[in-house]
Amino acid sequence: MSRIITITTDFGTRDGFVAQMKGVILGIDPAARLVDITHDIEPYSILEGALVLKGISRYFPRGTIHLAVVDPGVGGSRRAAVLTAGGRMFVGPDNGLFFLVASRDRECEMREITNADFTFHQPHPTFHGRDLFAPAAAHLSLGKPFADVGRLIKHPASSPVPGVIHTSEGLEGEVIHVDSFGNLMTNVEAGMLNRLVATVSVGDVKIGGISRFFGEADKGRPLALINSLGFLEIAVNRGNAARDLGLGLDAHVRVGWA
């Protein structure tokens, strides 16, 4: 009953940490199908990890196990968890990493990994990715019941995404992610734009309305659009918005209604 197991971390590829996790998985389930998503999440950025999982998870088949480790609180009070949502399972720390995928599914359920049969019996306190999460994912891949993982978690960790302020004139948000092209993703979701948008402002830059795609702006000109994750994004056509506009994380964003 081996399944696909994707792996997402902030470990990088220099030190062999990901290879240790893969070795653990294959030692338990030699037939596991392992897929690397990325190991270049900004170190300790739970929000970036949550955005990546939101973006990729729905495109994998039902039954896929998504193993994700962005875990600045490793060894502390945060819980080790498995989430079921959208017919898929997510294994990792309960620190907000799975909040965005859980919010898409009202029938989701999370359990704390407390059953020692799913983990190494003496997990190292600084490497739960290898000693708790990797073996749990492998055992689930072999078909061990989700219900046997451990007790239910009634109140998972909250969203890592900062809130948007709603006013009579529009919305106020901020940049929460800068991608490899320099595009500035904001915390304003498409569903919040329930009125005609007149302007989108970030820093000292004011943009008229929202474009559908990059090419609707002239080369080198800034634009606002809804990206493939469903968030409002500031970009520069064939440019790098972060560099060209001199803006980055936490930059203030204003949406003005027409």
C-alpha cells in the first residue's frame, strides 16, 4: 500500500539532513515514492512553508502524504502532528505550518503523534524530522491507520498569516512572501476583493486596478494581479519588484475601492 511521500523543509541540501530522513523512510517502506518539493524554505519561516504546502498539495493524488518540517520550536512544547485534509495526510509540527491547507477542508482532523509504534523510541530532541516525522510518514504509507497515531488535537496552532484590516475605503495588508522572481505576495486574498478595485499601493508606488497577467503592463512597469495561490501580488513585468521598487517583507499594502 505504499504511497507518494512529498518532502518539504528548510534544511537545504548541504548537510545531508534530508538524506537521513529519506533513509529512515526507505528503511521502513522500501517501496515509498519520494518526491522532493523544496528544501530551500527560508530558515524558520513557517509562513513560507505553509504557502508552499497550500500551493502544491492539491495537485498530488488523493492519498499522498506530505511530510513537512519547518520547525523553529523543535524539542519544545509544540506538538508533533498528522493532519488529514482533502483526502491527503500532512505530517510535521503543529505550529501553523498546516493551517492554510486545513482551512480549505471543513472535514479535516489532526492527531498528535503519541503512539511510539510510529516513531523512533528515543527521538533526538533536535531532529524530530528524522526521528518522529519521517517514520510516522513511512508507517502511514504502509497503511497503518491514521486513528492509531494518537489523540485528537482539538485546537491546532493558528494561522501564520497576519490579518488584513478592512475599512470603508478598502483594505490594508502587507507583503508576506517574496518569490524567486522578486514578486511581492501580500496577505490579501482574492475572496476579499468583493468590490471594484481602483488602486493598489505599496510603499510609494500606486497602481491603477488589478491586471489579469504580467503582460498587461508594459515591460518594466509595476502591476498588481492575483497569483496562482489566490493572493494579491505586486510584480514588475519582466523585472524584479523587490529590487526595482526597493520593497520586501512587511511592506505596507493598501487596496482602494472605486
